Amino acid sequence: MLQSVFQLHLSDPIFVHLAAIGKFDGNHPSLAYATTGGKVCIHSPHASGDQAQVQYLNINKEITALTTGQLNPDSSRAILLVGTNTSLQAYDVYTNQDLFFKDISDGVCALAVIQLGWVGTPSVVVGGVCCILGIDSQGTEQFWTVAGDRVTALAVSNVCGKGRSELVAGSDNFCIQALYNESVAEEITEADKVVGLASLDGTKFGYALANGTVGVYDKGNRTWRIKSKHAVTALCSHDLDGDGELELISGWSNGKIEVRKAESGQVIFKDSMSASVAAIVKGDYRGDGADQVVVCAVNGEVRGYLPLDPSVAPTPQLVAASQALKLQELALRKQELLFELQGYGVNRVAGVSGEAHTSYIIPPDTSVQTVVMADSIQRSCSLAVSTDSDTVIRGVMLFAEQVFEGESVFHYQQTPSANVEVPLALKRDAAVTVMIKVMVCKQGGALCHVFESELRLPKFCMYAPADLEALPMSESTVIFNISERPARVAMWVEHSFGTDNGVQHGPEGVEAHFMSLRDGRALTISMRGTKVVVRTDDLELAGVVVQDAAAYLGLADLESTAHFPTHTQQFQAVMAKVIVCNTNRMKMMAEAADSSMAIKILVVKAEDARLLGEFGVMKKMYTQLQHLNRELVMEHEKRTTNREELLEALKLVNNMIQHAAKLRVGAAKARVVTACRGAIKANNTNALLKIIQDGRT
């Protein structure tokens, strides 16, 4: 049980995800948050003397990330870190000066101050567009690696159970990655965009998704999850019941606050704010030596919570809140039992009527069969469901993460039949277990029996076996050598593609030919001796195939050579566009600086003319100022367009590097990322292409 120990109503709105607590003077905590007008507001409840309780820092740009932390181990003062679409600013509030200001071309989407296991000092970890960057207290880059999409959340945890601090990053491509020393130690694919991460005890961490899902992973395996129709706007962890273990705290768009046990997901506390929750932070905000959980709402309401002291009798309000929570749980359980009882009642009425034996009761040996069917001629994939014993299927429900929009599909038969084909249009390649519920009834019956089963969908079930002559020949290849028997490679192909049809293998090697049911492209896998060749025009698919093969065959390190002429040409064009956009950006920034200087001169001349009574000259100056201001607005629009094009090009560059890295495994994979970063810094496109092709400079 928790109790609210303080409540504030700030005059400024608080932006979602943009609030943090820090001791900027080394002793007294302050709340920093982003508000309207590109400003950061710092609320210091313990300000003394002539110091104002509320201070404002004008950033004059859209604030995209905000956090606080101690960058200097020898100092107890926290530093305020503010990220925008183009830069990162580290500001020392106590001395009123910048610690450093760094241009971030990929933008700042997430920020965290973390002590990483492979870095000796605290690092500012920046999540950008398809990249993750580590910076020290001087603004010097410590590490850099690629990500699959815009990085939206950062945390630290011992995910792999090796007793080390690993960086956990969530991104818009539904992936959660655990990184150590710039290498991916663990990768988890979820059902939607990751919007929040929270460190928990040991190998556990909490996560939140854009579809309203909150859950916990332990050693890369999901422990539990819940889903709501409301959006998660904040995620935090804190020991709120005094048992020595962290609980997961979530804030929601409807103002709800929930505290759940990390082990089971059991709700132990609920409360509501007057508006949507903007952020949940923790710190000794009252200055009494105990950390409070501080919940901020978008309307400026701030509320602090502490665990209830067992030696103090609870207030009537707390008792009423606890009873209301228990009554709500009991009412929900009562409703579930009433629905179940109602179903038993309907069955009983149907069972005692004479008509039931013809319209309701089905033979006890009735069974349901399911099989995945892929047709390369029709370019379709479907789930075939059939029943027997003179029964028919009225509908089929499928439940699976990652592959279905909304995690479910319902197929209804207008005319019930014993055989049903449910079309499968899977947009992603993922090995998932599908929960199947089939509604079966007797011919002409009104009531249905629900048969439940599970079916494993192979990772590459959207690729059907095809004849080599019917496939378009691909010029793009990935070549690598492995010391494996052809029979094991054939087993991997059959396991991941879900078929042995079209897979030819013998002592000399393996041949397998597939067609994508999405776009008709060819995918060929062949092995001769120790040499394996994967042919496909899709660079991303080639990387997924290589990673899947390495995981199945247990390959810890793998070198490869890639040849993708089409992607190479596209990459050269993208790199040229990056250079052009960067050149235009520098040019427009210089022009904007010149225009700003001209504005200052015109304002001074206009004011001089006004003081001298030369109103004709003053009017002329202000007319020129108006024209110049109009030009500045137009130039700002050009800069915005150029920046969007630059970000899109940089995203393509980082994606290309990630896809190229996935063509290798282990040390070779990490080496590709590091070498590509060096080539980009040196603006050496030829070296970059060679690294992507050969895996080394």
C-alpha cells in the first residue's frame, strides 16, 4: 500500500517522457521538465535566499529528450541533458554554463545516463534514428552502433545473466536489444513499437509497447504481460512494498497509475491523476532522506508517493482505496463466473430438449486438423482447417504475436463447411506459435463447440518451394564457409521453411529453391563442400537467413562475402545525397547567420530613426525588415525540408550498415559496424562499400 505524501500544481504543462529529478547543486533535488515554447522548467522546492523556486532555460528548439545524471564521479552535482532534433546540450544548472554542446545529425530520440559494463566512466547514451551513441562528460564519443529504427527507450540490465551491465534499447521496429561492447547479446521481437523500458532486479526488465502492452522479461524470456486499450505514457521501477525487490510502475494516457509485482504482474496499488500521466520519476524530492515516486501529469499536477509505514495506522482514505481495489477485483471475478454459469445453463437447456441430439451434440470422436499450405503458383499462403464426423466449421480464430495486426485474426464462414482455408498474409518473417480456436457444430446446428490447438509457424513459411527454371535468377549473393555436414544444413532448411519439398541434399551438398509469396522474388540456398551460397535480391532477407542459420547450427563466428550490385548503386546514391544535404545545411546555416546580423542592423537603424524623428527612414527600415523576415520564414521551411531529407538518408545509411552486419556473426559482425563508422567519419564511400562487401577494410 502506498500513500500520497505531497501534491503540487505547477503553472506549466509537462510534456510526455520529458521530466527528470536531479540534485543540480549536489544537495537539494529539483524537477526539470520540458514545457511549451521550447523551454525547460526547473522547479526547486528547497530553494533558499533570493533563488527563485522556478527557473526557465530557453532551448528555442523542439525538445525531444531530457534526463539528468552525474557525469563526473568526483562531483555530486547532477547535469541537465537536453536533446533536440539536431543536438545534445549538457548544462550545469548550478554554475549556469554549458558542459558541452554536440551536434547530433541523427537526432536525439532517447537519453539516459548509465554506467556501462565496458566503459569505465558514466556515459550519456543517446538513442537516435537507427543508431545508439555513447558520449563522455567532455562530449567525446565513446561508442557507436546501429539500430533497426528510431530508438525510443533505454535502460540497463543483466539480461544474459553473466553478471555484467548490458544496455537495453527499444526501437520503432518492434525490437528490444541487449548490447554489450557494441555487440548485440540478445534480441527480442515484440508485437508493436517499444515506448518504455525499466530496469528491474537481476536479469529482469520491464517494457511497454505502443499498443498498450506492459510486461516483464527475465533472461530474454517473457514472464508476464497485460494489455489495455489505453496507451502507456510512463514506465518506472521502485521498491514500494519494502520487500527488497523492485516493482513495475506504469502511467497511462487516461491518468491511471498502476504498481505491479515484477514476478507475477499482480496489481498491488492503483491511483488516478487528473490528466494523462506525463512521466514517473523517483528521487528524494522532499529532502527527508527517502526516495519518493513522483508522478507528473500533462496539466502540471505533481504527486509523490511513499510506502505506508506499518507502524502508523492507515488513514480512512487509504483504507477506502484499498477496499475499492479489492471490490473491483471481486466484481471482475464475479462477472467471469456469471458468464461461465450462463454458458452451462444454455448447455443444460439444450441437453434436455429432444432437438439437442440433432442440432447440438456432436460425436465424441470429432477432431480438427490444421496444416499450413503454400502455393508458389498462386503466390498464396493459407491455413487449411478441416473437421470430420458430419460436422462443419462456422469460424476460425487465430492468435499470435508479431505476425498479425492486432495479434489476432477471425475468419467467418458465410456457408459453414467441413473444410476451411484461412488466408495468411504475414508481413514479417518470425517463428511463432499460433493459438487456433475452431468453432465446430453439427450440420444445421445453432450452438458451437470450440476446439483449441496450437500450431508452430516456421520462420520462412511465406516462401514456397519452386522449380529453379521458373525462378528469376538473382545476381546478388552471400557466400560463407562452414564446417557442417550437408545433412545438418538440410535439416535447418526444412525446419525454418517448414517443408522438405524442393530440398535436395546428399553427400555432395544441398540445393533448395524458394519463391517469396509476397513479391515473387527468388531465394536459393546451395552448399558444395564447406561453401554455402545464398542468392536473393533482398539484402535484409539475406541477413535474416544468415542469422537464422547461425542460430540453428550454433555458429559463434562467421565471416562472409556479399555481392549486391543493386543495393550498392542505391547506397552510393544515398551517400551522395547525404553529402549534398550536409553541404546545403551548412550553407543555409551560414545564410541564416548573415540574415540574423542584417536584422539586428535594421532594428538598430529603425530605432535610431525613430529617436531622431526621421519617420520616413524608420518606415523604410521596417519595410526592409518585413521583407527580410519573410525570406527567413521561407529559408526556415527549406532548412526543415533539407533536414527531413537528411534524416531519411541517414536512416537508410544506418539500415544498410545493420543489414551488412547481419551477414556476419560474432566478432566479424561487430567489426563491420565499427569499420563502417570510421569510414563514414572519414567520408570514404569506397571504403564503406568494401567493408559491406568483404566485412573488412
